[in-house]
Amino acid sequence: MMQEINFDGIVGPSHNYAGLSPGNLAATRNAGATAHPRAAALQGIAKMRANLALGLPQGILLPHARPDHAWLAALHLDYAGAPGHLKARAFSASPMWAANAATVSPAPDTGDGRCHLTVANLVTMPHRSHEWPATLAQLRLAFANPHFAVHPPVPAPFGDEGAANHMRLCARHDAPAVEVFVYGESGGPFPARQHRDASETVARAHRLDPGRTLFVQQSPEAIAAGAFHNDVVAVANERVLFAHEQAFADRQGFFADLRRLLPEVEIVEVPADRVSLADAIQSYLFNAQLVTASGGTQTLIVPAEARGNAAVWSWLQDHLAGNGPIRAVEVVDVRESMANGGGPACLRLRVACDPALVDPRFLVDAAKLDRIADVIAGHWPEAIAPDAIGDPGVIAQVGRAHRALYEALDLVGLLNS
Ligand code: SUG
């Protein structure tokens, strides 16, 4: 039976705040703060437990080996001899943000009836540009069944940041969807990370029907205000699009196309005079997981910061009290990830498929989450201060923690791939 599975990136033991992403305001603001990898990873586990409690299937993606010695070797460096800025970029736990792992087109949308995945190249930010080989290895294992086609990344220089800039609108998860690719134009104060040429390449690779595929420009004001990915200002689930009024460059044109292609679409737009772009980005209201819980209730899983923002919380209460399509709100605490600009939606990659087709090592239930939590509690560093990024003791601990998790999940084979 086809279902939407959320694959959450487990927060890696090297989680730290190095301020590596210009245009990501939270990450920039917290540069140099002390991070708490153990608490961060346990927050992620608690979020997955809450998803299971809603009756949703849940998957995982694993942290990558850090520092990334293979990347440093390609730069003719070893970790000890690397300059500080490259040390930090080799040590980042950024693969936790699984929404940037790949773009996914489920079987009902594709010309050959397979589920297609294209790993994101993440070329815009150096610390993320070396994620894709390990991500590709995991996806090839998790989705080895011939139902799936896993593609290598779009070539540079066309930046592709994966599902964070992609939305699927459909009557139900198992019905053919309108796939929406959101791209940015460069020229503003911050980099536009998703190139239209990259999105179009992914759509061709996935054999999408051009008549049901939309390429939509993100509004330059949104990027300038700190929405470095579309999923900071919009999220879709089945027939519902939930977006900020200033998310798209041409909202009227986009909404008209959407209504023509999917007449049952419900567009929930939050006006700027109720929630400003600044409040939307500070609270990550739209970086929520909009899910269909087991009883069919459209549920919005928001970060605690959304409850802490008066304008945002009051808009949500008004929507729940009215007749809108979002019927429930759940609050999760992912503040360690949030401080690097990663909310609930950043931490997960959605794949709509029959769970029986996925390698079971990448699926979790409550008991497996307990085992993972034990590994985290026993091995993840309690804190990483800014000056610890080059510390041999911390690096050794991160290496042991990483191996312990792969051993617990029977995935050590991946370490040598
Ligand atoms: O790419 N932060 C990530 C956050 C990604 C959020 N993902 C989505 N919106 N889907 C980024 O900017 C900060 C790392 C640091 O500065 O140490 C970072 O990479």
C-alpha cells in the first residue's frame, strides 16, 4: 500500500554552530555558540516518536562520517593541516537536513511508473557540496528495489537543493500529482540556491509530464528576508498548499495554473499583514510538516518557536477555529536544529511509496527509536564549543559515535562504500 514516509536525518555527533550559510539568518546569528549534539539528536528522535504517534510510517537517514576525510583528500589536505575554514566545512553535521538530500517523484507522477530520486548537488555552500556521495550511497541502499530509480546529482554549476524547493499537490498521495519546482534568481543580497536549469533537469530525469509540472520563481523579497529555501515560506500536502503571501514572485499566475491543473486544490495563504515575512522566518511557521494523520486529519507539526511568536500563534488559532483545511497543530522542540536554520520540515525527506519496498534498516518503530536513543545517549558529545572543532579528542569521540550507530543499525557496510 502506498503511503507517505518521512525519512528524518539523524542529527550527527559533530553538530555545531559555525555560521557557514550566508542568507540563513539563524545560522549566521548563532555562529560561534556552543552546540549540544546529544540534545539535538534526542530532539530529533522525539519528533519521530510524535510522528509515529500520529499513525505515520517513519524512516531515517544516517549522519555522514565527519570530518569528511575523502573531501579533504580531494583538496590535498588532511584534517590536522587544513585551514580553519575548511576544517569547519569538513566537520559540519549538515546532512541532518534531509529535505536537501534529494528530490523525489513518486510512481504515479512518472512516465515509467517508478519512483525517481535525484540526489541534490548542494553546490552553493561549500560545507554542503560534499554531502552528495554519502547520500547517494544511502539512497541506493535504502531504495535498491527496482521500483526506484536513484539518479546522481545534476552537474555544477546548476545549484540543486532537493525537496526543500519542490512540492507535490494531488488528491491523495497515491494519485498523480502536479509537481511544483521553486527556483530563485540571483541578484539579491543572498545566494539563490536553486537554479531553474537544475529543476528542469530533475523533471526530465524523473520523466514528469510537462503538462503537469510547474516551475515557479521564489520571490526575491523572501530570499532577501532569509528564506534560503522555499520550504521556509511554503509547504504542501495532498490538495493543500500552505504559503506566505510573499513566497512567490507571481502568486496570481502560479495559483491560476495550480487551480487549472488541480481544481480541488485548497490554497491557504497567510497575509503579510497578519504574519510578516520576518515573523514567518523567525518562527518557521511554514517549515512545518503538513501531514495527513491516520484518521485523515491534516495536521501541521510546527516548531516551538511558532508558539512563541504571538502573531503566528494567533493566526494558527484563528485558522483552527474557522473552517480551514488544517485541522490540528502539533508542537515539537527541535531548537538545536532551529538555531542552524533547520525546522521540522528541513529534517525530513518525504517518499510516497509502499513501505514494503524500502530496505527495512531505514525504517523505524518505537522500539528501534529507543535503541537509537540509547546509542545517542551513550556516545554523542554533550557539547561542542566553537574552539572544539579541531580538537582531536572530540574528533575521536565523533568517529566512535558514528560507528556505534552504524553497528546498531546493521549498516557498517556503508562505512566502506
Ligand atoms: O543549508 N544550515 C542549513 C539549514 C538547512 C535547512 N533546510 C531546509 N530549509 N530544508 C543550510 O543553510 C548551517 C550550518 C552551520 O552554519 O554550521 C546550515 O548548513
